[in-house]
Amino acid sequence: MKTAIILHGKPSKKDYFSSRVPAESNKHWLPWLQKQLILKGILAQAPELPEPYKPNYEKWQSVFEQFKIDKNTMLIGHSCGAGFLVRWLSEHKTKVGKVALVAPWIDPDRTSKMSFFNFRIDPDLIKRTGGLTIFVSKNDYRDIVESAKKLKNTLKGHLKIKEFANRGHFTFDDMKTDRFPELLNALLK
């Protein structure tokens, strides 16, 4: 059976604890993508990662690894969730299906005090995927644009880059929609 795991990013602490803001896994394009994949017969999960406002790699890994991850598993990550996937794929030799990194953040300037990104990117990780696509917008935060550049310059193999001019950080506020057909199409091709 084909499966997909969709990982959210890092909210502010204020948003995380606000009763008016949905859980991270239920924001932006994530629920729409999950439903579209389910309608195509792909069992898609969007787990809520622990304390996402202060990401801890080991805690996120323990939740992520509760799922079966193999060559039939698509992996989709947004922002810090995409950075998590880069680290996990760098540290594990598991073959996976297609990988989509949306506005990936890997703290390229090492300005964060958290150890979440203390790892070496495996330049060969693409070889263990069914294809890797990065989605980046020119008007995103500088750290995100630099993260995408670093991945492009580090990863070997056939890497697809989908660059947009005005999608910001690929959030509902920036995109003005909860639909992301370009991402769905990249996963289903």
C-alpha cells in the first residue's frame, strides 16, 4: 500500500497555545493535500509533532518512526518539517518514495540555538528516494531561500526545484488558498 507522511513546520509559541489557531497539521495546504492523496488511494498521515514551537529532533523522530517508512512512502515536509526530513534521510539509509520539501529550513547560517540541525547533509540521499523536489518562493524569508540554495549545491543526483515568485512561506496568508496543486502533481507524476 502506498502511504504518505506530511510534516508541518515550527509555529510561534503564541500561535501554538492559542485556542483560535488550528493545530499545525491542520493549517495551510496540509489538510487539502492529505485528502487529495487519500482520494487517490494513498494512506496519508499528518502527525502533530511534539512541542513544535521548540523542535527537538529526538522527540520528532520518535513520532515520525511510529509510521512504516519504506519505498512506498512519500515524505512531504514544510519549513522545519522539511529540515527534519533532510536530517532523517541523511542519517538513515532507508529507501523511500517521492520526497517534497516545501520552503525547507535547515538553519543555513546556524543562528538557532537548538541542536535540531546539528548534522551533515548526505549528498547522496536522493539516490534513496523516488525523486526529490524542492518548492521555494523568491519572496520567502532569507533563511529559507538560503536553505534551498544550500540543498541545491550539496545534494547530488536529479533534484527538481520548483521556484515561485510570490508564494512567500507557502502559508495560507501568503498563498491566499489552502490548495497546492503543483505539490500534488509533483507527488503523483
